Amino acid sequence: MSRKFITYFDKEGNDYTDELILAVKDRLELSDQIKHIVIASASGKSALKLADAVGDQVKIINVTHHCGFSGPNESDISDEMIK
């Protein structure tokens, strides 16, 4: 049986990305059954940093705001970042 845990952060933001990556890596060490990780990142930068940290061990799915969240017809994540 693997140990499961939840990590809560006081608020959102880039300040917690490194702590998030450590928590994900700790969890991945406990289970070889994890194939996907979902991360919320408006710009996609945290998702890329996580991908660099864990390699091709898992597939990372980035969830951002919907188009129009920050302004009419605006997307917080660039087409370049999506690629």
C-alpha cells in the first residue's frame, strides 16, 4: 500500500512551484502507477518546469484560464507555450 498525502499552499503563484515539484517527485517515488499529472498554470511556465524536473516519466496536463478570462478574446497562455 502506498502512502497518500495532500499539500496545501497559502496562495497561488510562482513562489510555490519548487515546493510543488518536490511534492510531486516525492509522490512519484512512492508509486510507479502514476502516468499523468494535472497542473494549474496560467502561463504554462510551472508546467514546463515540472516537466523538466520529472522528465518523460509521466504525461503532464496543464490547465489554464479559459480564453477571455483576463480580457475579451485574450488567452493567458501563448500559442508558443502550448506547442
